[in-house]
Amino acid sequence: MLFLKLLRESFLFAGDALRQNKTRTLLSLLGVTIGIFTIIAVQSAVDTLRNNLQNSVNKLGNNSIYVQKWPWVGGSDFPWWKYLQRPESDLRDFNELSRRITTAEALSYEINIDNRTIKYKSNTVEGAQVDAASADHDKTWNFDFESGRYFTDMESKTGAPITNIGYDIAQNLFPDGDAVGKQIKVMGRYVTVVGVFSKQGKDMLGISTDKEVLLPLNFARNLIDIQSSKYGPSIIVRGKKGIPTDDVESEIKGLMRSIRRLRPGADDNFSLNRTTMITQQLDDLFKVVNIAGAIIGGFSILVGGFGIANIMFVSVKERTNIIGIQKSLGAKNYFILLQFLIESVLLCFVGGIIGLFFVYLATFAVKAALDVQVILDAANISRGLSYSIIIGVIAGIIPAYSASRLDPVEAIRTN
């Protein structure tokens, strides 16, 4: 109880000292506020970027493997001339893989046709992304429907003139009603809308169904060469649940080498791409950004900490005679130490709260300007406040210790 009473009195002394020197207190807070703001703002930005990018990557399927001509990873020494000679994934590869593979839940053959103009009566949408896919596209990708449905197996096999369209396409072509059952004009042909994708919003990787028009592959083959390299054909394989993705990839690699009749020791003439490749690159990038933010914020906090320490030395100097009186009346050394240490910690803690408040305001500004949900979670908040307390202890411990060791007689004589 005695300790709690002394702790309460220390807080009261510290608060009174801060109130009496408002200008000095404000200037002292500035360095800590900027430091905490910088560190937490960078960490929140990184968390936000990671979350949005991860959501984009998740649309590709966490356990999906893409059999393609080009690898997703590259660098300054990327041997593009080596990959240029590779063949594209074609229908023969797709059919053979579908027939032989045992670890796959679903396979789909997909192409990206082009940006085209879509029409419905007098309404027109320009720049719609027209794609075509085989029957199991809904099993290898992650998406939901606002209304309607996906293609049936029979519609896919017969190449029925139907389509799924994105949310934005539907809103622009059919502002007053449901799009399902209506006929729109795509690539000079009329197709019936059987489903509308749910709204996905802006995507940092450009992966979104909002402006997509998806056609059955067998319908598209009547209009274009679906094996042409200009449409970027790819085979997507989603493994069965419970089977490690590495095992699925290993089987695909062996089957593709067999299908393309590659000799033992010959290089693969195909790439097996996975979302983990993107995730690993993002993690490496975020580590660098986090380190850079920590260094910048660390220097800001360091400057603020020196400012706090300087102010505390000045505070001890100004109150030396008061310290002498307190000690002559029986105040213990640890009470004097606590008094100044709490003042330092309280100063830094308030600076941290102000810094977090500015970060909180910044989240609203970013959301209003860019329509991006900024992540400011409890971990970042507690981290910011912890940094504030640590800086307060470090900056205040030496001035507080020097105050506690003052001789009461000499301190009283000080003017």
C-alpha cells in the first residue's frame, strides 16, 4: 500500500511538472510523436499492402499450379531468350494431363483474349476483359456470384453461346435490371448472360472479375485460335485436399516431361508457377520496407529521446532545492527516482498516443482518397505504446538517478 501511495504521488508530481511547463512539454513531445508516427505508419502501410496483395494472390488459389510458358519470377539476369523458345501450353498438354494425373481435383485450360467493347442495345462498355475457360474454371479459381450461375458441363462441352460477366459490366449494361437471361454482343456474336460475378473491387495485382466477360472455351474456339500464343494459354491444376502441393507439382512435372517427350537431363520447356512464389517475393520486399521504416523511425525516436533526456536534466536542475526539501522531510531515494522517471515515461507515453492518433487520422484520409482499407491493428498500437514507454525509461533513468543521489543539504542551498 505504501508503494502504491508513493507511486500515486509520483504521478501527481510528474503531471504537475508537465502542466507548469507547457511549451517545453510540447516541444519535448514533438520528437517522440514523429518517431512513433513514422514507425507505426510504416508498419500499418506494410500490413495493409501485404493484406491487399495476399487477398489478390488468394484469388489465384493457394493450392493451384499454373503450367505456362513463362515463369513468374525474374530479375536483372532473367534469361528471357531461353524461355522465348518454349512452346505454349496447348490442348494436347491439357487433355493428356487430365487423362493421366491422379493428384488433381480439377484442371482448366484458360486464355486471355483481349480488351473488347461489349454491347447491349444502346448501352456500351469499352475495355472489358474477355476470357475463355474450360469447364472446371470454377474449381481452379476462387470467385462468387452476385446472381446466376456458372456454366454446366454440357454447356461447356457443346460451346453454348453463354457468358458470365463481371459486376461492373452488369451495372453499366443493365443499370435498371437483372442481367441474367439477357443477350449481349461479344466479339460480334450474341451470347446469353447466365451469371454475374460478385463485386471484388480494386485489386493491387489487377486480378478482378469486375470487368471480365468469361466465355466457354469451346464457344471461343469457333471465333479464334485458342492455342495462339497471343492469348497466353495456361493450364491450371488444383490439387486434391490433403495432398501437399509439392507432391502435385512433382507429378505434373513428370507428366509434362513425358507428354513433351523430353530426354533425361534435358531442361524443362515449361514453367510450373505457384502463388507461394509471389508470396515469397512479397515477404522479401516487406522485410526491406520494415527495416527501412524501423531505421527512419528509430532515428526520429532517438532524437526525441535525447530531447526528453535533456529536458529531464533541466527539470532536475530547476527543482534541485525542492528535491532537497523533500529528502530532508524523509523522502527516500527511490521516491525521487520514481518521480522523475514517471515524468519521463509519462511524457513519452503522451507523445506516443499523439503519434498513434495521427496515424489513426491518416487511415481515414487514405481510405477516403484511395478507397483502401488501412490496417491499424492492436499489435501495432501496443507496439507503438511499448516503444514510447521504453524510450521514456531510457531517456529518464540517468536524470532520475542523479536526482535521487543529491545531497539534501547541498540541494537546499541551490538557488
